[in-house]
Amino acid sequence: MTLAVFNTLSGQKEPFAPIHPNQVGMYVCGVTVYDECHLGHARCYVAFDLIRRYLEYRGYVVKHVQNFTDVDDKIIRRAAERGVSPFDLARQFEGRYFEVFDRLNVLRAHQFPRATEEIDGMIRMIGVLLEKGNAYESGGDVYFSTRTFPGYGKLSKRTPESMMAGARVEISERKNDPLDFALWKSAKPGEPSWPSPWGPGRPGWHIECSVMSQKYVGDTLDIHGGGQDLIFPHHENEIAQSESASGRPFVRFFLHNGFVTMDGEKMSKSLGNFRTLDELYREISPEVLRFFIVSTHYRSPLVFTAKKLDDARAGLERLREGYRHLEDLLAKPATETADNAGMRPIDGRSFREDFEAAMDDDFNSAEAVGAIFGRLTDVNRIWDLFQKSPSIPAACHGQLRDFKSVLDPILDRVLGIRPAADGVSAGDADQIRGLLTERQAARKEKRFGDADRIRDELAGMGYQIQDTPQGPRAVRKK
């Protein structure tokens, strides 16, 4: 099946075809580093982490670039409130970004360019736009003239009149048209500034992403991602200035994740109903939060309620319980002659096909997760039968092993969920199983020093031992 993605630019699903076969250039708009990251950020960056992971699983070589906006009105105001340098504030929250998203198992982008380190490129692009007549200088500011770009509105599907009526437009007496937007802002007292042909100042917000994406990915991006709130004006403005400057299409596929709703309302700082990731991590584990997000299609609203979180916590535990049963069954020897009634084998190949069909349909992770639970239900049925009659036919045992070989990379590499029970990573699973077997033997032979050594070794790997009626198991320490 061909991968099809919903392209905001065309308003429909399209077969995915990057510029260069087997290579994908993806740029995702990053955070403005003036405050703690919140659930809306997690919704976005987990979504595009999932998209990147699946593209890599499908064999694409992905170049993933995500910027930091480190000069901005919000940063300047917050730094003044705290009596610190805007640059120091920005670096502080850059560090916080990595702390909270590493815990969510979000792969780091290949490059994280900063706006303040790309000023020269922005000045050059603004110069090109002035030369082409797409921009004008006014009192030390430089503005893009939206009326000079015939395609303005093609992403958001809005007319200039509807943009005026429905959008928050920055009004300035220096503009020729209310829809024009700032490319360069003249310096104000006490604010960071850089020299330019139009006097000291700093870049507008939109120009930075055009410059950084084209520098690090290329004139035309395969994928440009972000939240739906960025469609207008940010991404609309990026298209206008980028295509005016280069004369080439800016993006082949625009992908936008859905909003977060908190008890029926869109999450928003202005409404005071947003939750920082630090706050959430005190209530739920990052792994539960990630599972909650990937269990919803990336374009659908993420409905955040206490019950939804409880459902996600229970769902992840059901997944892990099924995985524990799968591992425990595979630890039992196959019986060549036994015909344990009802132990129908699980076809790993059909599972792979179902999973990939779901993900090929615009990265439908909700349906893909459903395919996993469908097969784990079969695993649990086989486990229950084994409890009644402890034998596993060789054919069933072999197909359970094949199913696990398909499941492990899907959970670990694509969904970013540690596939083993209680947070044991796939890479650790075999080693841990061996250590637990060795510890059991040591305790049985009363070599308690060796048993303690193994316990300490597991602790050093980040696991603690739980002794259960079914035997010991390793649990990732919280």
C-alpha cells in the first residue's frame, strides 16, 4: 500500500512522494523559549516524532530540522520581568525543552538552529524581497506586501477579506495594508538588536523559519509541520515570503496536528487552562502520556480529561500485560506432539500488514494501536489456555516468536513505547531475562551474595525486582 498523507495545502489526502526517492526533508516549527513546555507542545512534537519514526521504519532517510525562536517579544518581556538577559532566559528554556522531551522519548531533531544565529541569512532574504518589490521599508521597519503575492491565502483557504475579519492582525501606522507583516523590526530601547541596511533592529517571527528551513533542508521542503494554529498567519506568511524570494514551491506537504481540548475547551494560555509537562509528570508517567498521544490520530483533537488519562494508563498496562504473557509463553518449551485445543497461531505477517495499512493511511496511529491490541487479545487467550493445560504446540510457539519479532520494532522504533512490561526496553529485555534467571538460581543455591550483586546490577540499569507468583520480573524505577 502507498503511504498517503493529508496535505493541508491541497486539502486532501495525497500519495506521499518526496523530491528525492527515499529521502525526506522535514522542518517542524519549534518552541519560543520563554516558558515551560506544555501539553500542546507534547501533542505536536510527539506527533511529528511518530511521523519521522514511521518514515524511517519505511526505509526513508529523514533529515529532521526544528528551530528555537530565541528572540521574540515574549522572551524580551519575560526576561525584563525576571531581571535577566533575554539570551540567558532563552538558553535556560532550551535546556528545559530537552529535559521534558527526552523523558517523552521524542527523538532529537538532527539540527536545532536558533534564530539569533541566522540573522545574516534573514537580512539577505529581506534584501531579495525588497529588490523584487515584495517588501517595503517604513520608518526603519521592513514589511512584506501580501498583495504582491497572488497565492496569499492558498494554505488557509481564506480570502483577504476573511483574513481581516477572522484573524488577529498586527496593526501599525507604518503598514501600507493591515495584512502586511513585519520582516524586520526597528530597535527599541533596551531590546536586543543587530545592524542591518535599514538600521538596527531584529527579525520578525515569520522570516526566521523561511531562512532556517531553506538553509538546512532546501528551497523546497518535503514536509513542513506544526500545529493547526500555525496555518494562519505563520505558515501562510512563510509561503508568501519564501516563494517570492526563491521563485520555487516552498513545501510539498504541509502537515498539521490537531488542537488539545481541556474539558471541552481549546487549551490556551489566555484561558489559563494549559498544563505544563512538569505538572503532568507529577501525575502520570511520561510513558503514559506518550501512549495517550499516539493512541489518537495526529490530526484529531486530543481530548484531555482525567478519565482519558485513566483510560490511557489502563491501556498501557493492558498492553504490557499482554506483552508479559507473550514473553512468558515464549520462555516455555514447545511441545511437538501436544495439540492444545484453541491455541490457534498468530500470523505475524498479517499483523504487520494491518499495522502498516493503518499507518499508511495518513499515519493513523489510533487504528494501528487497535491492531496491536487485537493480536494481544489472542496472546492473552493462549495464555489462559496454557494455565489450564501447560503445553504449547510447536507451530503456535513458532508463530508467537514470529509475531514478537514483528511487534518489537513497531513498539520500540515506530510508536516509541518500550515494548516490554513495566518499561523494560527491547534492548535490555534479553539481558534482564538472563539476569533474573541467574538470580533465581543463586537464591535457590543460597548464594545470596551473588543474588544481591545481580539486584544491584539491575538497579544500576534503572530497574527494580518484583517477586510475583509467576516469578520475578524487572520493573523500571519511577
